[in-house]
Amino acid sequence: MTSSDAEIELKVRQVIAESLFIEADEVQLKKRIVADLGAESIDFLDIMFRLEKAFDIKIPQRGIEKMARGGIAPEEFEVNLILQPKGLARLRELLPEIDPAEFREGMSLRELPALFTVEVFVNIVKRKLAEPATNEADDQGAA
């Protein structure tokens, strides 16, 4: 059974609301998980765990960073945790939900989660659900 985009969005919003102990109607697509909804770094782990369970998917830790680094030399992606121009460009491509201006010169890799919106999580789930089932074994071996 496949879920419609609306069903996926609703379920992701519910998962985030439960994880953060807030009302589901507060969880809107453009809301930032940290600044607008009050999440802390530990909450990201809980949200990811709950999304994996709710959708029966595997979301590798640091998956977005790994995808962004793919094909870019390490020093072209980041140096001393500071994102480099190619790294910023790749993140803009991978996360179109985030205003491209948010990816600024001199940005630390550690600042990335603060930019995440509810829509980022919705799209992560959509991408994982669209992947062929064979990728699951690859994800586990890459840990």
C-alpha cells in the first residue's frame, strides 16, 4: 500500500507533534524544528526513530550529510566543520525546502539541523519510501 503525499505529510506532522509534546496543528510545513517548534538536538533522534517506526523505513544517521558529500572531495565539502562553496551548493540542491540564502558563507556543518523544517522531514520520508527495497541492506552496511 502506498501513501499519498497528504497522508505522508499528516503522519510526519503527527510524529513530530508527539515527539515534541505539542499540538499537531502547530506543526506546519515551513516551521523550523528548532526555532519555531522548540526541538533540541536529542529530539532529532527521537523524531527520526519515530519516523522509521511509523513508516517502516531506515533513515541512516547523518544521511543528508553523506548524500551531500557524495562525489565531492572532503576539503571541498568542509574544512574544520566550515562548509565550503561546493558543500553549500550541494546542500542547496539536496534541501530545496530551505531558503537557499540560509546556506551562507562561513556556515558550520553543526548549524545545519537548525535550518530543518517540517517539510525537510516530509521529503526525507517521501524519498525513503520511493527507494527500492534493496537499499535497506546497503544503508545498514554503510554505518
